[in-house]
Amino acid sequence: PASPRAGIYFTSVIKCVCPSARYFPLMARNCRAFLQHQIAELRPELVITLGRRSYEALQVSDEEFDDALCVLRNTSDFVLVTPYGFHVNLLHWPHPSGLNRWHNKEGNQTRLQNSFEFVSPFLGGKK
């Protein structure tokens, strides 16, 4: 309670300011090795992506983005070896931008709220 962000690390798919959305795919490819190195060094038990672009950067299956949202997955269910040298739990969430209309569709707020239960055990909550 005194330090709610203890054990939490925030990062981004790209490591600098993106001048235009059209450059994002190129920048994400250029930064991929650095992101993979960060994950390998930190060895997180859970990675939460926010939005389609971060989902695509860490995608391990052919699952469509909308189908993958709010569902806890482990990379070991999809790939034999990861770029990090270990398996990780992935939880894909919609981007929190006010421009994102995913939250307005019926059932999606409940779906997101229900996915919060997956996070608690990784933060020292009840399993």
C-alpha cells in the first residue's frame, strides 16, 4: 500500500518520440531488440500490452487482436522458445486513449473489469 508501483516497470514498444503514426511500424522494428533485451533483463512474470500496436509487437499467436483482449495467455502455449529465453504471461488490454471506442461496445467494460482479477496474483494479491 505504501508503494503501489513497487515491482512494476513501464516501457514502450518504441524508445523515442514517433513523429507520425506512419513511422510507427518502422520504429517498432528498429527498437525490437532493445525491447526484447529489457524484457530479458527484467524477467517479468506478467506483461500487459496496451493497444493494438503493442499487441502486434509482442504477439505470439495468430489470434486476432479483439479476440486476445482481456484474456491471460502464457507464451508457452504458443511458442517453443521466446526471444527472452523464458516464458511470460501476456495480458492484452485495449489502449486507454479517449479516442478508443472499444470501451463503448456492450460487454467490453465488463470484460476488461473481469480481466483485472488476472493481475492481482502478480501484485501479491490472493491467488
